[in-house]
Amino acid sequence: MPTPFLTLNPKSGTPQIKRSVTGVVANVSGSVAAGTVEAGISDEMLLQRAIRFLGCNTWIYPQGTSIYRSTDAGASYSTVAGPDADLGAGTDGKTPLSLSYVAGVPTLSFLTEIGGSGYFLWTSTNGTSWTKTGPFPLAGTSGAIWGVSFWRGSFYGFSNTPNTIVWNPGSLTVSSVAVPSSTRLDFVSWVFNDRLFGLWDEFTGAFEPVLYEFVGGSWVVRDSTIPARASGTLTTQSKNALFVDPTANVMVAIIPEGGAAGYRVYQWDSTLTRTEITSAVGINAALGASTGSTRLGVILDTQAAVPTGGTPPVSIYSASSGVTGTAWTLCEWNGVASPMLSIGGGGDVAFAMPFGVQNGGSVFWTNGQRHIERVSATPASGGVTYGFRIYSPNPSVDAVSVRWIYGVNTDEFPHSPFGTLTNPSAGVISGGNTITGLDAADNGATLFTVTWLAETDGFSVGDFAKTTPEIFS
């Protein structure tokens, strides 16, 4: 079963954090009675979500004109920012609350839109103290953000104005880059082999998907020969899917045809050679007919155990529109040569998951899991010293083992099982690459440290690497 995800209802009734398992959503604990339902665009999906940050049961989310925090898994909340009109600025909502590392420090950030004229940037390193930067008036008009990717230290989101909005939580800057072509819909992006790609539809007599790459500060066409959609009618609710297959290391696009004509699926390899794999993945049997308003969302469930359909599992969500009250269908990607698996459904598109997903999925957490968080990274002889905290809802002693997974900057997923570790501040090194005997039940009270010997694992000064800690027993 995929990891249960925390989601948020920002659009209807009482704002409520929810727990989603196989697409079926249930309320968890309390609600924020003082919260206000987001106005948003009536038929557009807002991108807000709950995120767990610096605590086993610590949840944070923006709603209305405030940012809320719970330290008891949603039973009660405190207001940590606001009320502030700029948190509820405009009618186009907020970007997803997202996690990145600024000089080794985990940092939360998101944008709010200013009624068509720009954005405010919100950042925090502890979840309780927030910095508001801006406003950032941009060229042209601002608008709703339709999806977000993280690449080379910055977040990239498409607005419906249309522009690419770029924000950097380290430099506290927000800028925009014009999206080429005259008529555009279905903005979606993904990072593949450390390259940022965008896919959207352009109207040239019919709606034709075009693949772009972000190079040198502008968008460059990489594939303009994708066949046009079967339907000539699309709405602003429609959304393609773009992601990387974790096994075949290819980029995959799922395109709703519209007009009850089903779906098409393509893959691009590292040379950007395109191959159609619609029949191989059995998508039309799994999802059925599409509409001119079909929305697709993707979650890479990097925290899940190996399920039936793949490693790590890729979940594909589909909804017939972005209108509140519309249910979604959940399928599991099963590779580029095997049929997708239908594994659930339910919920409501008023709940912001999954359409506000950050590439990688690892910023999502759920109540009840033992949990590790990296909180710092500093240079050390031969490598990097990491600080981390571990959490558990279980009583002490709840011993865990920790290891570091690593890969080069172009790896979509780690190609090596774990890094070589030394000098832990607690626990015992086993085999030079794992730490055993750490107590997760101290719930973040201890700042543990360990040094990853990057040079031992083949990296030189100036190389770029990705690392992720995990509890594996």
C-alpha cells in the first residue's frame, strides 16, 4: 500500500487536514475553525497542502489569511503567521508549501498571488517564524500557478498569464520568464537528468502538445511533432502528466485526448527520442475516457515500501475536471512495458492533493511513522557532516538504523545503496555505511551527526551529489 499522504481541503466547507490512502480520504483530528475557505478560481484546483516539518506530529499549512501549525497531529492548532491580507492576496490562491535546503538548512517556502500584479514570498526555517518578502511586481500580470518543480536551488511554476515564475528561498527573489507561443494550456514540468522540461498545449488549428527545455534562462523547443489532441476543445482545468519512470530512466507524458477519446502515453529517452507506449501501459483500460477538462497528477511515493506495481511506486491521479465535488481515480504506474494498475479512488478535487505535488514526493509525511529529518549539512574533511533528528510515536527505547542514500546530480533516483559513514555522535557504525542503535523515541530531542565520506565513494571536490537519509529498520 502506498504511503498515506496528508492533504488539505482549502475550497469547501470547513478547512480540514485529511489522510489519503489509495485515493480514499478521511478527516484526521481537529480542524481550524478560524480558517477561511480559499476563494480561488471557481473551477481551478488550488495547490495548498499540509506538510510535516521538524517533528513527528508537527503539521504546518497556510489557509486563508493565516499559517497554522499543530504539534499534536492535528488535534489542536496555533496561528504562527497572520492574519495578514497578503496571505490571502488576490483570487488565484497559493503555491504548494514546499521544502528545500538552503546552505544545508531545511527551509519551507511558498508564494501568494497579488490580485494579478505580482507575488509575495514566504519562508521559514523552523515553521513558527515566517519571513514575508515582496511584493514582487512582475512583467505583465500574475496569475494562478498550475504546477511546481524544484531545480538547481529554485522553484519553477507556470502561471496562467502565462509566465514561468521562479522563486529562490535562499536569495529571497522572485522573477518571471515569458512562456513562448500565443495560445497555451495544460502547463506541466519535470526535472529529467538534471534538465528542466515543460510540456504544454499550443493551438495551431488543433491543440498540439509541445515539449520545451529551460536553457540559459529561456524555453527552447525540444519536440514539436507530438500529434495533436483528438479533441479541439480544452478548458483551463485540463492538465497533462509528466514524470520520470524510476526503472527505465525515461521521461513519460500522459496526455488526455479529450472528447471521450481516451489517453496517449509517450516516453523520451536521454537523447529525447520519443516513443509512443499507450498500448504497452494499458492506460485506457485503467482510466477510461478523458474529457476536455481532465486533470492528471503524479506522486512519486519515495517513502513507501515496495508495492505490487513498481519501485519506487508512481501514483497517477485523474479527475474529470477541477470542479469541487469531482472525485479522482488512482492508478499505479507499472513501468513502460506493463499495464497500469487501478488501486483506488474517491475524495474530492477540493482536497489539494495530488495536484500540488512537488517532484520527489518526499516532503509528504503522515502521522504514526518513524521519521528522520536532515537539519544541517556542513563541509568536512573528505566529505560532508550531516545533522539529523529522528522521531517516533512509540515509547523509548525504539531503536532504529539509519543509512544515507546518494547519487550524482543527474540521477533521478539513487543508483548506489548507501554512502560510507563515519564519526557518528551516537549509535554504532556497521560496515562503514549504516548507523545502528539510535533511539527514534526521543522525538527530536537529540541532534545526531554523521559524516558521509564522499571522496571514499568516488566524489571529488566540486562534484555535485544528492543525498537522502532513511530509517531502514
